[in-house]
Amino acid sequence: MTSAMAKTGKNLSVSQADEKGSVAKQRLITVSIMGKPYEVPEDATIMGAIEFAGHQIIRGAGCREGYCGACATIYRLPGDYKIHTGLACMTMVEEGMTLTQVPYVPAEKAIYDIEKLKPNVTAIQQMYPTVFRCVACNTCTKSCPQGLQVMDYIQAAKRGDIATVMDLSFDCVVCGLCMLRCPAEITQPLVGILAKRLYGRYLRKDSPELAERVKAVEDGAYNAEYAELMSMSRKELSDRYYARDSE
């Protein structure tokens, strides 16, 4: 996690002091953030605890709701030798937790021309041969904060079953925690992305409705609406957004 420490002690701003006062009656627990102990509210998420401790998160935060995968975190708990994984925005702190964020897991992304690949096992062999080192230990699945069956889609990739890889990896947020824990050093999220691109290029079903909507956009059917939105203030956009019908 890249961060900058906010001013503390005598230099606390009024808003920071008010925030500290508002949680004074809450029960505090001790967690270790990047090797240093802090007292934080027991009902905080890891991300909330990091910010309560005085860190301004510059990288490692995006949607804050478990959708973007930017806040990958590893942690240990007292008396437990295992390294646990989770998203900082969704995982609650626990007494004695020791944690650090991993906002990016390095991985070599294959460069390819999708038009020169076919939706079969050969594409997997050429672009991500490490897939075939999988020993089916299931560590990747256990590490996934989204609960995806990661090992199953890697096994499907080994068979060249592109549709199954696409389906099982569809909700992947590319946090990289499976890659971080994989003993075979497989880059699972990148395999999923390749499968989704292959599926979209070669295997997807035609959608007449989508074609009609794309043509309408190209013909300028929504230009007036776009112009209206571009002319609105931030407050007007916010009001319009929250007043919309949502599922």
C-alpha cells in the first residue's frame, strides 16, 4: 500500500478530532498495519481501519464495495499460522490481526492478436502454458474473495473448454490474490480474460437488440441526451444519478 500519514496529535484538524470523538464510545481493538500496532473500531473494515489509523490511501482503493479488486489484502490472525486473503473494503478487522495491502500483484500479460487465435486449447498452450503446471491443489479457489471456482476454470482451460472458463471466471475482479498464492505460479485472472475475449470474438450468440442499439448510437439518436448531461453541474448529475430507477 502506498500511503501518506495524516497529521496526528496536536496537529489534528477539527474534522479529524470530531471523527475521533465520534468513535470514542466504540470498543477499540488492536491490529497491526504494515508492522505497526493501532487501535481501531472493532466494527471497521480493513480499509476503514487503515484510514482511521491515519493513512491516506493513495493506491489500493477504488469502488470500496468489492467490485474493482483494487484493495487486495493479506493478513494473519493470532495463533493461526496461515496467511489469509481478502478485499480490504469487505473484510472486517479482528483483534490481533496483522495485515498489509497488496494493491498490485505482478504478472506477465501475454500479447496476442485475437484474430490469429482460435477458441481452443491451442490458444491456452501458446499464451499461458503455465496453466498445465496446475496440480489441482485448490489454493486459488480458497484465496478468491469473490468465491469463484478458480481451480475449476483452470482445469477447463487445460481441456480447451473456453465457454466454461468464461462462465466461471466472469465475476473475477482481477485482484491477483489467487496468483499470489498459486504454487505453480499460474496467472489465473489473465487466463480468464483471454477466455472471455475468445468467447466474445468466436462463441457468443448474436444479439439483434444490441446491434439495433449500436446503430442508434451511431446514428445520433442519443446526442441530445449526451449534450444535456455534459452541460450539467456535478450536483445536478449527482441528483439525476440517485433519482434514477434501479434494480
